[in-house]
Amino acid sequence: MFEKIEEKDLNIYRFLVENSDRNINYIIECARTRDCVIIDPLDKDFIDKIIINNDLNPKLVLNTHAHPDHIAYNSYFMDKYKIKLNAHNICKDLFTQEFDNIFENDIVKIGDLRIKVLHTPGHCPEHISFIVNNYVFCGDTIFACGVGNVRFRGDASMLFRTIHHKMKNLPDNLKLLPGHDYLENNLKFLDSIIFDDNDFASDIKNFLLDCKSNELSEIKDIGFEKKYNPFFRIDEFSFLDLLKTSDKFSDLNMEERFKLLRDMRDEW
Ligand SMILES: [Fe+2]
């Protein structure tokens, strides 16, 4: 349930929170200075344990968005370490703490690390993602093989534009670190809507065999999403051919297809 990713200049700590929503918490550390940033703190005890055991210096809390499961322990860490919070201020009043506004293309500095901010609205208007080195912390915008829901202040048209005009342009080798681990459910949904007798379907069935519900899923990259995430491929006729209900999609424009797929996932 816990993993430390070690690279030359940064370490990433990630773990699965023990809740039904399978939140994933992250700490990013500059390997030279041990300065670190806490993203969307939810399990405060486990985060504390990581900070103490690894002798980390917390410098900042970052929020991808203001949903309660992403901001729950902001104040705890801000007070304990006398550190600030950075977030996007579109829905300013939903955050319960004072914070510094960050937006598209800002660079957040932690030790030697440079964390780039992307505005990725759709799941909710204030949603931002963070790119550092080869990783994108994408909150509830993209999940492996899926995208965030739009039930709580979300907008499916906006999410469509974020995925198809922004996230799809990111490099294939960028690794995805989402706010929840929904891979198994997303694969089961995908398996339920596609025909069985093809290579794509057998890949999905094989990925499902690798899923272990009490463990963190293996990290996927943008290249994987471009091949297996139905929300990334809903604009392709070759993907529509794989769907059992392709006739429902064929007369729709790309944005309408994306919305229909989001509705199908919600009703599944
Ligand atoms: Fe959320």
C-alpha cells in the first residue's frame, strides 16, 4: 500500500488511504535538501509517519482542488510546520484556509525541484495538476483508464476540453499519479462495453488479472491512456468499432460522445 519512488533528484512517497474511495496521498521530496510538499493530505497519521521516518522538511501544502477528501488536513500540516497552502482561487470560498493563488504555467519551487502548474478544469472549475520531472499529479482529472466524475460542481464539456485539448498533448512517457486508484473498476466498466473477440479486449482482461484490490495499482503513463482510456479515444472511429453500442455514438460530435460515455460510466 506504500511505495517510495526514488529518482536522481526527487523522491515521491505514495500510499493508498484505507477508505472506500481509494484516495492516494503523495509527498514529493527534493532528494538533495529533503524539502518536501504534501499534496491533498487526507491520512494525516500516515503522512506524519513518512515525514518523521524520512527526516523530511515540509515546506508547502498543494491542493489539486477543493473537494473535502483533498483538503481535509490542510490546517493540521499548515499549523504544525508553519507552512503555506497553494491552490487555484477560482472557487476561493470553498477552501477553509487562506492560501496563495497559483495558476496555469506557474512554477512552484521546492528545494531544487520545479513543479509546473496546469489548469485542468472539468471535475470542478478550480482543478489544477502538477508536473515535476517525468510525473503528472493529476488529482481527479484522469484516473488510469478513466476520468473524474462531474457530479460535484463539474462540467463535462470543460472536462472534454481539458482531456482532448490539453492532457492528450502531454508526452507519452509522462507518468500518471492520480488522486484515487480506480483502475480495477475502470477496466471492469471498459470490459463491459466492448466486444470480446479482439486484441484490445484481451489486453483489458489481462490488465484485470493483475489488479489486486488491496494494493496500489501499477503506475501508468500518458501513452497507456492514449491506447486504453476510452475517454481519450472516444474521437476515434477505430475505437467506436470496439463498442457494443457504437451506433449510439456514431452520429454525435466528439464532445457529445465524451458526455455520453461519462453518463454510461455514472450509470454503470
Ligand atoms: Fe474530487
